[in-house]
Amino acid sequence: MKFAALAAAAVLALATPSLAQQGPASQAFPANGETTFVQAGRLLADPESGVVLRDKTLVIVGNQITEILDGFVGEGPNVVDLRDSFVLPGLIDSHVHLTSQQSPTGRLDAVTRDAADSAIVGAGFARKTLMAGFTTVADLGGDNDAVFALRDGIRRGDVPGPRVIASGSAVSIHGGHGDINGYRDDIMHLLSSESVCSGPEDCMRAVRTQVRSGADIIKITATGGVLSNTAAGLAQQFTDAELAAIVEVAHRMGRQVTAHAHGVDGINAFLRAGGDSIEHGTYLDDESIRLFRREGTYLVPTLLAGDFVALIASSPGNFFTPAQTAKALEAGPRMLDMARRAHEGGVRIAFGTDTGVSAHGDNAQEFALLVRAGLTPLEAVQAATVVAAEHLRISDQAGTIVPGRPADIVAVEGDPLADVTALERMAFVMKGGVVYRND
């Protein structure tokens, strides 16, 4: 299957016109050792400081930033004029699903697409994500062959897309969120993955299997989920012993563990087990906030997903099943208040959208929701740059514009520190020294 997905991605690369042929929004400078000068009128090089520098030139050789100079320097075709723009590091989305997107045909797609199809679909979604200014993502849950082939194809340069940190299939309990639910029994057996487990020993096996398959990070489903087609609620699903075994073996193998978790019992159990981050966190309480702070654990609130599922479930065009609809209407409206309480409690919030639930390319809509939850625009930008880089342990590669780092740079018109929705209107995207978008 993996070879099929790789072959499909290669066919797409050959069949797709080069970026330079796709119009002015995709003007490309190859990262081939040439020097590129990016002239920045306003520059937020270090979002942690919040200091906006004026009239700077970024010198980029190949794929790396080598200098930040005062004034506007450079001449000729390799000068990028962003003198009227606001320049900042490439954005990071800590929770996406590149190889799928919710739609009325989602349940049918699960039994008509194979890994090669999903990799091709994912290549299109990866390009949309990159063009929206997200130069790094964590893909948390998808077919191993499709997700890892897409990650590796982007890394090789076969297809355009963000840097991908991939979990592949989520480690889940039999019958729980992340397992196959709602089909005929024989179909479910065909679609179920090796990452589904029961009991501490079996869950340790599932983690090791994912590491062997190529997972950069381990994603588990500590509680029920909104979009699993089963009326199993949103509470804890793994036992405490299973959670402890998963975290221990993953850490022994050098992998972080992040948990999809809605119910407070599952959130707190995972935090006590030493997990590294929580995705969603819908029903967290004061004890959760205390544990987050004590353990230094990150929260990825995915407000866009909550907003989206509540909208779909309450609309005339609702395409969710009855079980999905009930959970969407229960959990979705609670997530904004959850993020507000977490922020007020001092929890470290990393930007993540769960895109694939919502539409790819719309990731930046999360910024406005974070601000509605009480973050300042600067804090929202920090969540998608320095904090997300710390969370994913890639601070040496992303999150800041610093000499010696990869040249992942984006720009918008306006001032996102005054109006964070400016980030929804991306005007310039450079990843690894290559310009993919220059409006």
C-alpha cells in the first residue's frame, strides 16, 4: 500500500504544472544556493518578545536565513519587496488531518478510497495549507501509508506542502473513538488498524507498531469523540493503566504523546499519566488546569473544529449521523469558554485547528476564535509560532526568524497585532527559501 501511495504522489508531481507556471500567486525562487533578499517594512522576527522591527532586509542563502540587515538592501530579480507588509515566521498548526475533509460523502469515502487516493487528496490539501501561510503542521490521525507517504513526498520536494510531523493512525480502544464504527461487522474488521488495542500490554504493542511504521508523534484517543459514529459519549475510554503504559513506552521510544480528550475524567487521567499535550480539552475543570500547570502540558483547543461541528449539526444541511449530531451539539458550543478558562488559568496554549473537520486552507480562522476566548492578538500569534514550536519540539527549526534557521516566512497586509483576522488574508509565503505565494 505504501508503494502505491508513493507512486500516486509522484504521478501528481509530474502531472501538476510547476509552481512558476501557476501564475503570480506562486512565483518561485529555488533554494539552490542563490541569495534572496526579503525587504520587510514591519518584521515580527521574535514573537516571544512582541517587538516589531522596521525597515529590515532578510538575507537568505539557499534555504536558510543568514542575516537580518538594517534598511532595504539588494537589487535584481531575487529581491522580494515586502516594504508595505507585515512579515512574521511561518505559521504552525499543531492539529490537522491532511488526507481527509468532512463532507456529506465522508462515510462513503472511507470504503471507496484507498491509501493512494488519500495521498493524492492530501497533496491538494497540503498545498492549500501552505498557501494559507502554514509552513509546519502536525498531522494527527490518518491512514499510515497515506499520511507517511505524503509527509515524505513533501520532505523530498515531490509535492508542495508544509513540513509535516505525523502520527499516522491514532492509538485507540476497540469500539472507541478512532476505531471503525457504524458499518457492517465484516467491513469494520477490514478497516480496523493495528493501532487499536485493549489492555496495557496490547496498547504498548500498538505504540511500538506505530513507531515502527514511521510515527513522529503518538496520538491517542483518551475519550470518546464527536465524529465517531457511536453513541459512546465523550468520557474516558482508556483505563488509567492503559494510559500509563502508552505514555511510558512512547517516552521510552523517544516519542511525545498527545491525547484527543473531551471528558474531564479522560483529560485528568492522561495528565496524571504524564502525557505531553491535550487536543480539544472541552470539559476541563480547575483540577485539569492545576495539572496542566504542574506538568507543563500544552493545550491545543481546536476552537475552529468546535465552531464548525456545531454549525453543521444545527444547519438544515446537516450531514452528520444522529450519534455525531448529538455530540456536536453538546461539545461544540462549550469549547470557547473552555479555552477562556484555560487561558485565565495560565495554561500554555498551542495553536491547532483540527482542520479536516473544517475546510483546509481556512486554518487562520482559529486566530479570531482564540481572541474571542481572551487571548490578545499577540498571544494568538505566539500560539502559532513560538509556543507551537516549543510544543512540537522544533524550536530550532521554526517559530522565529533567526539567522541559521530555515527560511519559513509569511507576510500579510495590515497589522495582525491590531486585527488578527489579517492572517486570514495571506499575501506571501516562503518555505525553506522557496517563494510559493507572492500576491
